[in-house]
Amino acid sequence: MRPEHWLYTIPLRLRSLFRCVQADQELEDELRDHLERRTEEYVAQGMTQEEAHRHARLDLGGVEKVKEECRDARRVNLVEGFVQDLRYAFRTLRKAPRFALTAVFTLAVGIGATTVVFTVIYNGLLRPFPYKDASRLTTFSIHDLRDANSQEAGRGDRGGFTSAELLAFQEQSRAFEDIIGFMSKEMPLGNGRATLQIRAAFVTTNTFQFLGVNPLLGRTIIPDDAKTDQSPVFAMNYRLWQEHFNADPKIVGTSFGVGGVSRILVAIMPPRFQINPEGSDIWIPTKPGPSDTGISMNAAEPMHLWWPLGRIRPGLNPQAESADLNLIAQHLAKSYPNLYPPQFTMVTRPFADVVVGNFIDTLYALGAAVAMLLLITCTNFVNLLLARGTTREKEVAIRASIGASQGRLIRQLLLESFVLAAMGALASCLFAYWGLKGLLLVLPSGALPAEAAMSLNSTVLLFALGVAIFTALLCGFVSALRGLRGDLRSRLTGSGKGVSGDLSGGKLRAGLVITEVALSIVLLVGAGLMTRTLFALTHVNIGFNPSNILVTQAFFPGGISRATSQKKLFFEQVLERVTLLPGVIAATTTASLPPYGGPGSDVEIPRNSNSGQSKVLLDLCSDGFFRTVGIQLLRGRLLSEDEIGSAQRLVVVDEALARRFFGNGDPIGHKIKFQVFDFIPDAPHNTYFEIIGVVSSIKNRGLRDSPAPQAYLPYTTFGTPDGNLLVRTSGDPLLIGKAIHEAIQTVDPNVSLSDTSSLETYLQRFDYASPEFGVATFGAFAGIGLLLAGVGIFGLMAYTVSIQTHEIGVRLALGAQQSNIVRMFLSKGMRLNAAGILIGLFASYYLMRFIAGQIWGVSSTDLFTFVAVLIIVAFVGLLACLVPAYRAARVDPMVALRYE
């Protein structure tokens, strides 16, 4: 056939498919006309009318046959057959509502759970940012190679850089297309009527062009906006605009006081624009100064450090990225040796990984768990289809014997599978909608990027559709091919449904049930280890009692460090007022927040060979710190109020520091120098502090890491831009939060406060939230998996009872007791359950090591967890077997003997 002729027939074929009635009428008219013409030819040759008509029909070969051949050529039969099979699928499913509902529910749960997890991973990890080429956004940091003791990635790294360092990376790096920087600080924002304490992000001038996000209102900030001869400008966060300015579009172009500087608001950014992982209320374009080395600010004022973000050139691997940055950093280390550790390397990480942090491992584990749940769903669905296919063996045999081809039968069975999968996919959207809402309720705050939009978007729905199609194809083909195997004659002569005695089919269904049980075991063990981790974290000894402690942070105006005398006067008055409030037991100021520690420093101890081997964490506190937190004195004495007021060069150390540097010796009276002080302007330089006391160690690197050596110094040692206030109360600390705020504002109304909460809330946010999320999600998936496995065992045993009803009647008629029947079916079911348990325990033993990073305080092969899971699954399996077994024992022998 010539190509142009083939193209010419396309409209005719399409018309035949979609206007089949008219096409059939035209075909019939054409055949009638052909017969009449042929009949006339034979009449002209001398035949009678009847004989001529008979010869014409013989020449044609049969009208109906020709019609069928024409329909086949036009693909009409294919469409009609498809429509007929589809209608037949709906009719057969309507006649088996229990089977249909069970199958749809199974698919809805499995596909819905998979869709929820895919939504979180896709929107929160794979495509969280609305920025240009977001997949290539990368950040980098300096990693101290001496720090190998921490369990948490990133501890000991320096991710902030001075202006001079940032400019060097921007100008010299060849691995990045461009690099931006940002830094945050708290400051007041006022418009003449009201003043708000907000978080401002200072960003380099190329930030908005780099990210490629246009403002919702106003204009884009350009590099020229940072020039000294231009009016200072800033951009505002969408949430701040909505909550505090009533979404008024007229505020764009007005002037605000930002940290004492008059700035013009030129842009309202879209809701998903954040860029700063900590969150920002406004963005201020700032040009880094090449003369700002940051040496005098590095330890005391981290807000003067730029956090970099670059866009990697396409095709570069991580090794090439690190090599490029290492070359630049080695040159910088020669110019600024005090900013770099003796041994370091540059580490690059995708921006999404940095924002998500350690929670990325939880997402991966969650993805693996839901993959197992989907596999359990498919296994259960196949088992249901196989059981139904066995009961329809005679029906399939009859259709095959009257001419149905094997392809037509496979298509029919596949269509039934597709109908079920389609209904399951629709129901899964409802499961996914509510499941996503539930997941977001237990999702830890800040676990995912603030830019991520968690919703069932088109990509997610297409994924759900793809999962449904894959499930229908896989499960439908398995059941269809299995259902068409076997001898046609034996099926036709069978007297009942499913009585072909197909032993291999029973083994296949039993194997699927064993697989379900094994997979549910793996999920349950994972959930159990997560639960044990949460229990261990909530019962870990942190060295003090965190209950009834209020935490608030004070920021001085403009974020500028106050002189030591000003700081001393402020906190003396605040602590005096706060301690007089009803319900207050003790109060203190501190530079760090236990149990999360503070800044670190190398130390120097005269005539001590251990000094310089590890960093020591520092805390600047008042004399009430040890009573407020509840730290015990072990040796010597504590800092007194007079010693702190006069900023004596004294220090209290914990037992970890004493043991690290002095072993079994007595550290009291020894001198220690903190080298970081030499780089802080108003700190004592080249000064040694005398150790006057040793206190018990507390957790100071989070709950999971062992305590690092800690030193406590007077808060009057030097000035800082802010400080924490800890208040221990006799009752709920949040009840006196307002009174504490009023006391602070009375002392200095210009001091702003933020992050007022209880210490237990901090523990919940930073340590308990993630394992609680793991317990909730893994527990839900494990519960669903166990339910489906139980349904699988129940369904298989119920099916076995149905096809062996005649055999049961014979046994009962011959004198078998009901208890014997019960034991027979219980033993069958429990053997399957035991096989699944055994395989699942072995699989869990090897697979749990992959989630070792998500568990803590318990071994990945914890015996208690494995035994508990074994008992739970054995009990559920026993319940699933009992009902069919007792139903079999109650069969009437007379009815069973006549059963077909």
C-alpha cells in the first residue's frame, strides 16, 4: 500500500470507529448493490432470477462473513468487543460486591499511602524550591577533619564565611555559575504607627536575579540598589504582609524604619519565596565589603558571617566541586590562618539536603516502608484475583469452548483488573487527601523547606494513576495467565467451582500470603525500633530536670553588642525583678541553651600535654545558672554574685573537661586559656582563667551525643548582642511568660524578645518530633500491612474451606469430630503464618541495618522488638484462621455432600 493511500484511509477508519451504525448501513447498501449487479449479470447470461441470485451470493462468499471481514478491517469489532468486555466486567463485579469492595479498599489503601509519601518526597525533597534551576543549587562549608566524634552531620563545620571569603569564592570559583550569600539578624521594623521585631535577611545584590523569582507586587531588587548613592530599599515576606499589613498593596513604595535606617519597600515576594532556612520577614540587599575579614567578629557575632549558596555548572561531580573550593580555601587559609583549622576540607551539599538535614534519612526510610506496603497491596490484590479466577474456571472454559480466543479471554480478565484499579485509584485520592492532612499534622516543624507546597498536584495525581495502571497490568496478567492454564476438558467436567484440584495454584496463593506476612513483619520491626528509639530519647539522662523552665531570648537594639557594664546593669535589674515574681524559683542569664551547648574554643593549659587535643564548649552565665538548671557541684565551689559582678577571671568546669585534661588529678587551682577570646574585641586577650569548681556533666550536644567538655564563665567577661534568660518556676512556666516580658520591658523597653517557650518545647521540637513522626508513619504503615496480611490469611483459609466443603462433609459423615476439622484448618493457616514470620524475621535482621541512622539507644537487632513482633503477628494470624476453621467445623454434612 502506498503511503498516500494509507493516509487516505485514516479518515475512513476513524469514521467507521466513531460512526459505526452509519458505516454498517452504508456497508449493507453497498453489498446489496453488489448482489443486484451480479444477479443482473447472471440473468443476462440466461439464468433464472432465483438461480442468478444464488450464484451471486456464492460468489460473494456469504454476506455476514463479508460484513465481519469489513468490520475487522475497520477495527470496528475491536471497539465493540472492548465495550462489550467493559460492560461485562462491570456486570460481573456488580454480582460480587464483597470481592469488589475488598479489592478496591485494598488498592485504595496501598495506592493512597504511596501517593502521600510520594507527595512529601516530591514536593519536599525533589522539587521543593520555586527558584531557577533549583536542582543545581548547592551550598558548601569548611569541615574540620579533627571532628570525628559527632553522630550528627555538620557539627564542627563552619558554613558561614566573612565578606572577604565570600568575595573570593564568587570571583575565583569555576565550579559555580554564580554564588550568593545571606545572613540573618533580629531587628525592629516600624512605619511610624507600630514597631515589630522581625528577622531580616541581608542578601548579596545578585540574589534576586540568581533565584529568578519575580515579586508579587513591586519591582525586582537589582544590584544598583546597594550603591551608597541610592535610597536604601528592601523586600517583604508575603506572610508578614498578610498578617501585619492586611495585604495592603499601597504600602509598596512607602518608607519604613528598619533597624534605625529608613528604607523604601519596593517588593512583596510570593508566598513560596523564603531562601533562608530559618525563615525571613524582609530581605535587604547588601554589598559585602572586601576589607571586612570578619576576624574580630567570627566567634562573638555569627550574624556577620555570610551563608553561601551557589549554582553548580551542569555535569560537574562532587569531587570536582570540592577540589575547586579546596584550592580557593587553601589560599584563604594562608591569608587568614586563625579562621581555618589545621586540617580541613571543603564539603558541598545540595541545598535541599541541607534544608531537610537529617530528616532526609527518615524520608528515604519512609519511601522504603511504603514500597513494602505497596508490594503487600499488590500481593493481596493478586491473591484476590487468583481466588476469584479459580471460582470462574468453568465459566472461562465454556467461553473458550464456544470460540473465545485466548487473547480475548486475557483482555476480559485484564479489563476487570483495570476497572478495579481505576476505582481503587479514585478511592485512593480520598485516602491521599486525608492522609496528607494527617501526615502534615505529625510532620516535625521545619523538617521540610518552607518553600515546599504540600498538595496533590497534577504530578502527584499522575503518579497515582501510573501506580494504578502498573498494579492492574502486573496483577491482571499474573491472574489472567494463571487462570487460563490447565486442561479445558477437566474444567468442563468439574462439578463445582474451583474443583479442578490445581495444586500449583494453591501453592502460588499460599506463597503470596507468606510474602504478605513476611513484609508486614519487616514493617512492624521497623515501627518497633522507632518506638524503642522514642522511648530511649524520652528517658535519656540529660543531667538535669528540664521541666518547668521558661526560655526567652533578649535582643538589644540594632543587634549591637553592649559594653560589659551596660550588659551587667541590664541583667542585674532583670534578674532582680524576675526572681521576685510569684512562682519563680530561680533565674539566670546564659549564652547557650542546654542541652544544646554554645560556641567552642581550643584551650591551652600550662604544662598539660592534653590541651589543644579537643574543643571545649563555653557558656557565659550568672551565679543562678547552676540552681536554675539543676547542676550538681562535685568539687570546689561555684561562681559567686560578687565574682561575676566584678568579672573575675574564674571558671567552673564540668567533669568531662576535668577527666579529659586532668585525668584522675585535681583540676582546682589550675589555669586555662580559651584561645577564641583573642579574636573578640572586648574579650580578655591572652588571659588565663583559674578553675574554682567542678560540676556534673550535662548533655550539651543534643540528646544523642555524649557530653563535650564544658566551661562556665561569668557573663560579664565581655559584651554580646543578645542573651538567653532561663527561669525555673514551681508550675507551668508559660503562665508567667507575660509577667517576665513586662519585667524585662520595664528595665529597657528597647530590648526585643523572641522564642519564648518552655525548655520541654525545645526538646520536643529538636529531639522528640522526628522520632515521633517515624513512630506515627511507620506504625500506620505497619498496621495497614498487618491488616492486609491478616485479610490475606483469612481470605485464603475461607477460600480453602469453600472448595473443600465436599471433603469436609465426607470427613464428618465418616465420623470426624468438629475439633479435628478445626485443628486441620488451623494447622494449615498457622503453617503459612509461621513460614511468613520466619522469612520476615530473617529479612528484618538484615534490612534493619539500613535504618540504623534513624534509631538510637537500641540495637537494630533488638531481641525484645523481634519477640514482640513475633507474638503480635502470630496472634493476628491465629485470629485470621479461627473464623474460617470454626465455620468449616459447623458445616452440615448433608449439605456439604451435595455442595458444588
